[in-house]
Amino acid sequence: MKFSAVVLAAIFLFTDVAVARPSRLQERIAARARSSRVLVRADGATVLKASESVGNTSHVEFSSNWSGAVLETPPAGQTFTTVSGTFKVPTPSGNGAASAWVGIDGDTAQNSILQSGVDFTVSGGRVSYQAWFEWFPNFAIDFSNFPISSGQTITVSVHATSKTTGTVVLTNVSTGKSITQAVSAPSSSAALAGQNAEWIVEDFEEGGSLVTLTNFGSVTFTGATASTASQSVGVTGATIIDMQQNGKTLTSVSTTSSSVTVNHL
């Protein structure tokens, strides 16, 4: 279904008035990577399992388009309802793009992802940034009135109020500007399971193939927390995901109990 700007303005409520628009349908609505893997995530991306131990993580996986950390299971008998993280906007170099985001589900929980973050793009030497949110498999929506600049600090939080409803909050800590967005699942089949919490830098897809990955330097998610209805946890025990394309490893990930750092190699 295609939303007009008028309909979107009526539907989406922000703490600061802004117009959201459908964006990157071809980048996110279908598969983001199609190489042969062991595990297929909800967004169509796939990963290779490995038994290596790194830092305080249980094992490492490789993906053609995701890099970061994933908590694959919540505390016993609970589900993840909120995932948050704060990062400094990088200054990428070299034509290409990447996206930093936090999310719920989509790794081992196969049907949906509630996620929000910031794209950073270099085109003809010009760097631009775009904040967005998405309840996959629906298309992503851009925030058109949320300016972002290199070096600013952004906090992103996604919160599931139920399996099919939630909110997204983005705050530009450097400017004090904040946006709160009500979200809902595109269908009952896209209900959240609350089994995964993610802090990811992604090489997203455009026009049926992955975009050239810009050199984003380093992205560190601080204050990386995942909450259930009764407790909050950090990233201890998370699975590390490194990005690997054409046999070449492109990123290196490290974690502390409350941070995830993704370095471009």
C-alpha cells in the first residue's frame, strides 16, 4: 500500500512535527543478501555459524551485510521489549553507504524486525545522513525533519508495547531534538517474538544488490541495553557478527558489558 504525504502526516505523530515518507523499498523489503548460509534471518539475510569465542561473546557469525552484536535469547521466561543504544555519528569516506541501527528480532526470530537508526552515505565526496524506522517486512520510513551532522551523538530506542505495536524514539543529544514515533506491525504474521536484541551496522541493499560499503571508520553503541518487562541486561554473552563479502572480512567487532564497537577494516 502506498501512503501519500497527507496520509502519513495524519498517521505519524512526532514530538517535533515532521513528515515521514516511504523510503528504500527495494533496499529493505526483500532480501538484503542472497549468498548460501546456514541461518536465514527474517529480512532474508543469511549467516555462517562459527564456534570461535571472542571477548565476552559466546561465538562469532559472519554475514554479508550485518556487523555488530545480537542477544539471541532473553532471560528465561521473558521477552525483549526495549532495545537502546547511543552512538557518535561517523564521518565516512569513499563513495558508498552504511546504516547503524538497533532492533528487536530478525536474527533467530524469523518473521519480523522492529528497528530504527541512521544511514550515512557518501556520493561524489558529499556526506549525507538520514534517520529512519521500520517494522519489517513493511518498508522503511525516513524522518524528514531530523537533521544529523557528523560527530553528533544520537540515541535510538525501539520499544514494543505489544507484539504488534510499539514506539521508536530518536534523540539528537547534541542538539536536544527528539522524535517519538508510534509504530505497528504490517500484519499479524509480523508479530514480534521478543527473542533477539540487536546493535548493528548494515550494508543495505538497493536495486537488488548491496550498496558499496563506505568506510565508516568506527561506530560504537554505548549504553547498549535490552529490557524485558522486569529487567534490563547489557550485551554480555551476545553473538558477534562480522561482515564478510567475497571471502574478505570487512569489519571487526568488540564488546564490553554495555557497548558494541564495529570497526571497518
